[in-house]
Amino acid sequence: MDDLNWRWLFYVNIPFCVAALVAAVRLLPKDTERAPDARLDVLGMALLSPGLAALVYGLSEAGDGAGLTSVPVLAGAGGGAVLIALFAVHALRRGENALIDLRLLRRRPFLSATGGLFLYTAAVFGLMILIPLYPQVVRGDSPLDAGWLLAPLGLGAIVTMPLAGRLADRYGSRWLAAGGLALALCGALVLTAIGPNTSRAVLMGAVFVIGLGHGLVAPSLMAAAYQGLPRPSIPGATAGANILVRIGSSIGTAGLAIVLQLAIRDGVPGTNGNLREAGSAPQLAEAFTHTFWWAVAIAAVALIPVLAVPRRKPTPTP
């Protein structure tokens, strides 16, 4: 962002994707269990993929300044919601052969774990967009200086993620995920009180605490989602859980962007929500802290399904 075209944000990922593809082909074990009658759910994919894309597009248009009643927002978000609803009807009829077996949501461990993941990722991925945006908009920092603020999140996750599996086996996923979520909430609460002159050390410390929590939440909830599932259902559960995480992160990012846009438009006269026209650091900082409170609220709501995760692992269904 400092020295190259913004498209390099995407080009830089290409060699890593190629390396991952080669590693997957060479290192992953061959499939030994395949259902000969399994078929790709083409209709489900044709409904869900464009539905999610349209929904996120509509939300992003709202976050980019379009009115909530404008044609792009209504057509995108409304059309996407209709397609997703049609997919749900189709998936329930198709059962285990659907792109995502929605009947898995009848199982309490899967429903509570994926529900918690959905809300948690909406909050944390929204924060990951807001955190580097804050120093650029409020203090005029360079993209590189702003990007360094996210580094502590990865470092925090590195500390706790290796411990998550062992701790989940000993104490169960419920309290481990709840404890990690509480840590992430503590870090996010610090962000709700920052101002234009808050030191980078405080910002990076808060992000590090969020990372510590993240390293506990994500692995423990993913493990809880598979509790008690019969072996044939695990591939469908894996796909469903991952799709819900992607949806949560997309909706959380777009939703918090809308909140920030509206907060700046209302709090900084004359900007009409355009970040590039805004010039009042205290008012801009207040708009960001207002948005951070929304992220805290979403993460707090995630505690409800997390605390509904069963304490003990149920016996797998044959």
C-alpha cells in the first residue's frame, strides 16, 4: 500500500496459494472412503454462492455510503436473502446430500458451537478491519505503521492456540471458549476508550489480548461442533462450519463498516460519511470507539451460544 498498487494486496497471496496447493497434493493422504453415489449439489451451489455474494455486496454498498433504501442495497441484500432462503428449503429437502446438511443444526453441540463461531467471527473480523483503519483515518499513519497494529493478534494466537487442544480435552470446550471470549472482550473494551493520542503500546497490548482469546475460542468451538457426530456426517459438518465462519466474517466486516460510516457522517459535520473528507481527530476517534462498542456487543452476545455448548462429549451416533 505504501509503494505499490493496491492490487498487490491480492497478488502477494498467489505464491502462498500455489505452495499450499502443491503441499496439499503431495502431503495429504489419499481418500480411502468415498461414497460411490455421492454427487455435487449443483442446485445448492447455484443458490448459496450467488446468494452470499449478493448479500455481502448489498451490505458493502451500504457501508460505502449508499442509503439503506437504495437500489444496490435492496437488490443486493434482498436478493441475496431470497436466494439463501431458497437454498435452506432445498437443503432441508435434500438432506445429507445437500451442499450443507442443515439437519445438523438440530444437534445441540453443532448448533451452539457454530452459532458462537458465527457471532464471534463477525465481531473479531470486524475489529481486524477497524484496527488498522483507525490510525490511518484519525492520526494519518502510513498503511505500514497501521498494519503493524495487527501483528500482536497473531502473536497472541500463537501463544494460546497450541494449548487449546489439550485444555479442551481436560476441561471441555465450553469453558475454554468462554474464557477465550472473555479475554477477547477485555481487549476490545480497551479499544472503546482510546483517543487520538492513545499510545501505540496500549493499542498493541489490547490487540495482543484479543489474540490470546482468539487462540482459545476458534479451536475449541470447532472441536465442539464435531462432538457426537457420526463419521459420515463430519465432511458435511466441516463444510457447514467453515461456510458459517466465512459468512459471519463477511457480514461482521460489512456491518461494522456501515456503523462506522454512519457514525462519521453524523459525528463529523460536512463529511457525509466520507473518510477522506473528515478532518476532526477527536470526532473521528469517537466514531471509531462507538463502532468498537458494537463489536463488543456482538462478541458479548456470542457468549450465549458458547455457554450452551454441552459440558461433556456425547457418545457418537453409529
